[in-house]
Amino acid sequence: MMRAILALVSGAIFGAGLALSGMMNPARVRGFLDLFGAWDTTLAFVMGGAMLVMAIAWTVQRRMAAPAIGPSFHLPGTALIDRRLIGGAVLFGIGWGLAGLCPGPAIASLGTALAPAAIFVAAMLAGMGLFRLTDRR
Amino acid sequence: MTLPGFPDAAPLEGFLGGMMIGLAAAIMLLGLGRIAGVSGLASRAMLIERGGAPWPVAILFVAGLVLGAILFGAAEPIEAVFPPHWAWLVAGGLFVGYGTRLGSGCTSGHGVCGMSRLSPRSLVATAVFMASGIATVALVNALGYGW
């Protein structure tokens, strides 16, 4: 039960943070990527604020044997840099630049701008499903 | 608050909203022992991904994202300008969905969580998807389709 509440609360704070920071505005996110045009620096401040808090969280995490709920941490490896990582990041960047949306703001927008968000999220899930169907690993 | 030279930027709102995003990711990490990576959690919530976070955690986090935005939007209007044609959304969504699964993360997992952990893997991924996004916008603008 506590686990469910924490997941919901975390998601809600994340969604409200996206809204406050202006990251639910695709034109603003696109503006950050428009480095050679009308560059909008806001996304850099969002990243800075988020990373500041998370950097503290990581130092706390290193002193903990287990999370508050559950037997152990489930964390991905940090070393592997392969063609999948690079290729995936290239493709993600293309989509991000085309629509001005990444997964978090797109899903959050389902509650506030249903029609465009639903089109993007449906296509995103189709892309995820396509990867799952075609991935040989 | 505005920045000299960048009249459209919202640095204070961005920084405060960013801290909320960091707090949300910290709750997932220290509370549940998980990375708050939205692409992975969304994929898991829709049962596209077999492994990863427990399904209830994934679906409730995703529901929370929507709820948080709705609650914020009830207090203050959320400014949002979407692409001018649905084709941008379809093409963008397909690339984002496929790419984030192939590359195992997006702006939240690699960007916020991985970079603050100084993960070389996430630092490379973030540099690459930002460069790719910048190149894409520059190309779209050069072709005369900027919006």
C-alpha cells in the first residue's frame, strides 16, 4: 500500500514539476533544441534543478543498504556504451526535435491537452511495441 | 523573472519545477529503489516491457504524472503550443518510442537520474540525444518547416 502511494505521489510531483517548469509546452522544449535560432534556455535550468536534488539523493543512496520499501535497489549498470545506446539516443533525439515532446511531458499532457497528447502517446507506444516485437535480444 | 538576452526563458519557474522533478525521482530512488525513467515505466505500465518495475508501481507513477499535471492546470493555465500538424506528433512519437527502448532511457532516466549519478552511459546518451535533437530542429528549420 505504501509502495503504491509513493509511486502515485512521485508521479504527481513529477507531473506538477513538468507543468511549473514550462516543459509541457512543446514549443518551449523545441526552443531549447533550436540552438542556432531563437534559443530558449529554460530546459537547462530545469535539468539543473532536477540534477541538484538528485545528486543529493545519490549521495544518500550510497549510504543506504536498501530503499525505504523493498529488499534492495534495482539500478541499471553505468558502464556499457554500445551501438544500441548510441543508436537509440540518435532516434530519440530525432523524435524529440520533430515534436518537441519526450515521454514525461507527453503523458502528463494527456490530462490537459488530450487530442495532441493522445496522438503522440499512441505513436510512442506503437514505437515501443515495434521495438519489442523486432528486438532479437 | 527573465534572463538578459533570452526574453522567452523562464529560469526561475524552470529551476523550481526542475527541483520538483528531482524530488519525485528521489522518492522513487530512496523510497522504492527504482530509477524514475518515464519511458521505461510507461512501457512497463502498458505491459510492453516484461521486466523492470512492478506493474502497480509503473501504472501508478504514470497515472500520477497525469494527475499532477491536471492539479497544476486547475490552479494555473498551462501554456502549450503543439506542432501545427498531427503528422509531426505521429512521426515524433514513433521515433521517441522506438529510440527510448533501444537506448534504454530518455530525458528522465538518462538525463535527470543518470547524469546526476555521473553514469558514463547516461552522460553519453544525453549528449547524443541532445545533439540529435538540435540537429533535427536545425534541419527542419533549414527546410522551411520550422514551427
